Amino acid sequence: MMLPFTASAAAEHNWKMVTTWPKNFPGLGTGANNLADLIGKMSNGRIQVKVYGANELVGALEVFDAVSRGTAEMGHGAGYYWKGKVPAGQFFAAVPFGLTAQEMNGWIYSGGGLALWEEAYEPFGIIPMPAGNTGVQMGGWFNKEINSLDDLKGLKMRIPGLGGEVLKRAGGTPVLLPGGEIFQALQSGSIDATEWVGPYNDMAFGLHKAAKFYYYPGWHEPGTTLEALINKKAFDKLPADLQAIVLAATKVANAEMLAEYTARNNAALETLVNKHKVQLKSYPPEVLAQLKALADEVVAEEAKGDAMSKKVYDSYIAFREQATNWHEVSEQAMLNARNPQ
């Protein structure tokens, strides 16, 4: 999206944005760039935001702390990366068998989710906002077929957040790695399997060169929300018009990233299958059913860990129920009619 503007002689506010993504990485890294660009153009140059990729200023998993401390005025990442600091944050990234991208936007913007998110991050001096969504992700890369739940036992898999806890319950070992370290870990055998995002991003990392079976659907991340982290002290120093611009820019970036993934994923998938001979596999229905049963247990137990997580969980589950009921007669019914089996 190009917005013409005339830059001021000198910016009134020079901000830094640290990210969990490799610099300029398609979709995720460029989504952070897009947010910074939008803020600059919408403010007519009054705010200039310089973007730092993972490990340029701070480590990929140090973004939350950097924004909290004020080392950077903004960050771009996902809430499950800092679950050790704010467990409730996982619900605003991805919940196994949870809300899709459209449903996440409904919950956050119009269903009370954003107020809870702000409450969860307030003790850290951070204002969170949705700033991108990948849509439904892929289920992951494996070097063996997954025919039963037993095939996940003993498996070391790169998978974050609540999805990782479900894998652990199934007998696997979840490993948390930033994106830039995944290919080497998979190729060297230090992990047996990995999930990342979807065809558009997975092909960019060359994951098809290290594993041959590509599973779907991404039960663990049905609508992954990326977040903008805004240092509250820096935000409070802005005049009201610039505050509104920063928040509005996150909404534009949120919509544009989802559009990009929707537009790019299928072409990348066709390239992986037809050119690189990747074996596309669906999880067996019985495996998905067993994973869902485990996920329901794990998510409910996670909610009992602290009062904030319980508040978020109650709101999330209530919204999922109403969204499911509505989509049975709207989105799902229409897709079934359009794509009869």
C-alpha cells in the first residue's frame, strides 16, 4: 500500500521497532516493515520507525523485554513467545482448535478481547495491538508419516505455545526456536519435525530440503495473530492525533498481512508439491480427534494457572461458542455448498 506524503524536515519522534523475525522475511518481517512505513506515511513523517530484525538489536525472543524496558518503543512478534512472563498472552496468538483469523478479529476488536489483552500486558508497561495474521497454518514438516498418535511419541518438534503443550501431552517433546534457527536444527537432526507458518514462509526457509512430509491442517494455530507491542511511556508522550495514527496503522497492517498470506500461500504450495515433490499429507481424522481432546484438556488446565489467564480463557471460549454457532449457518455452510465433497 503506497500513501504519498511530504516528510518533515526532522521527525518529531524517532522510534525503534524490534522484531522476532529475520530482517525482511516475507510476510512476517515485511509485515513489520509495512507497519513502520504506514506510521511514517500516515503521520506525514512526524513519527519515523526504524525496524530491526531478530538479533540486530536484541534476540528474537527478547523483544517483549526490550519494549517493556524502553530499549525500543515498539516490537513485533507473537504472544506465545513470552508465555513464561505473561501466560495469558498465548490466547491472543493461537489456541489449538481455536479461533480463525476472522474470529480472532471479531473477539479482539468487538468481543472484549482487546481490553483483556491490555490488562494482561499493563503490568509490563506495554500496549498490545493486533498487527497481522497468518490465517490457518500448516501442520508441520516430518521425516516420517503420522498415522497414529503413537507416531508423535518421543518426537522432538519445534512448536511453540499451547500447541507445544499438547504435543507434550501426546508424548512428544516441544522445542522453542526462533524462525532463523529452524532449518539448521531440522537438517542437523537436533529436532525431528517442525512447524513454522505455511507454504509462503516455509518455502522461503527451504524447509522442504530438510523434510519430505508436509502435513495439514495446522490444528495448533488456526488463526495466528501477530502483535504490535507499544511502550506505554513512549505512546503517552505522543499527542492525541499521533496516538490515533499509530493504533490505526496497526489495523491496516493487520488486514494487509492476512490478505498477503491468502494471496500467496496456494501458489507456494503448488510449487512445493509440483516442483520440489513434497508429499502433502492430511492428519488422519482419528489423530485430529485425539489431539483435540488433549487440546481441550491442556487449554483448560492452562487457564487455571493464574487469574488473568482464567479471565481470558472464559472470554475466549464463550466467543468461540457463539462464533461456531453462527459460522455453522454462514461461513461453514457456504463453503460446504461451494466445495461439496
